[in-house]
Amino acid sequence: MSKINIADYIENTEVEGPGKRFALWVQGCFRRCPGCCNPHYLDFVPRTIVESEQICTLIEDSKNKYGIEGVTLLGGEPMLQARGLSETAKFCREIGLSVMTFTGYTLEELSAENLPYADELLQYTDLLVDGAFDQTKIEEKRNWVGSTNQRFYFLTDFYKQGIEYDERFSHGIELRFRPDGIVQLNGFPLQSEIEQINSIHN
Ligand code: SF4
């Protein structure tokens, strides 16, 4: 089992991919995309270091507790921690959960960079979203992605093409008031929703 440097996780979310999902954010990304919604997950600093086995236990608990249908891997950059995440993704497949992976690399870049264990992570990924967020190309139609340059790859039959347009899984955000006093926000609102939120605050 390998270690993963985790930035955060949510046991059960409905805005980070199809259906109920366990979402896992890893720490560290080389890029600095303007408008990145997780700027505090970019530095390569130790946050919470865990064995992939520990994450697998949390995921299995979440499956039993909430009936999640899958896991979503986000960042930071998941492909830079592909060894531990591929072990996690393999476990997910073994217990019947889908795996959705976001990466700032395009599929072509991934193949050129030859990042360690990236192929293994792709092997256990059902739904891949590639490409870095581009704030000049805000997405208004597809679910779960921030910009129109990001592409969906259906690497297995787990999900049907077109699910990214399915209105039952609309864009949205979730707010959580955690016991440690931190308010946690996740998901990706439409531009019109961002303007609505801003107008409430102004
Ligand atoms: S690749 Fe993703 S996580 Fe990295 S800076 Fe860009 S938007 Fe943020």
C-alpha cells in the first residue's frame, strides 16, 4: 500500500459527479490556473498523509452508510499521486464503485509525460475529465466541469456518454458546517449562480 497526501475529503456528496459519491482531494499541483477553485490545495506541502488502505476503509464505510455509487478523485493533481490513488481506485472497482478522476493534464500530455502509475490510475478510472480549468471558457451546459476545454472520457461502460448533459445531475454547490467550525463549500456553480450569490453579498 502507498501513501497519499490528502487535502480533504467528503464522505457523501452529490455535486462532484454522478449520484452520491465519496470525493477525495489530494494536495499539490504544478499549475496555477487563474480562477482555480482550490488554490489552497496547490502547494506541495504535507497535509494529511495516509496509506491508501485507510482511504479504502473510509470509502467502504461510506458505501455501507450512504450507499454511494462511486468515488471522485480531484485536486490538486491526482495524477501526481497516482500510485496510491490507483490502489484506491482498484479497491473501488472490486467493491462495485465507479471511479471518476479529474486531471489538469490533457490525455495527450499524460501520455507524453509518462507520469509514474498514471496508466494504472487510468486503468481503474471509469470517467475521466481532462484539462486544466480555463476561466476564459466558463462552462454553462455540462455538469461537474468548470470550463469548456475540459473533456469527458468514458473509459468503461459504467456511464453512458451524454451523462454530462443530463439535467438530473445539474451544476450545484453544497455548503457544510463542520464540527470544527469550518464552513466547507464544494461543487461548481454556473456563472449565473455565481452572479446570484455575489448579488446576495453586495
Ligand atoms: S490544474 Fe486544476 S488544481 Fe491545478 S491549478 Fe489548474 S485548476 Fe487548479
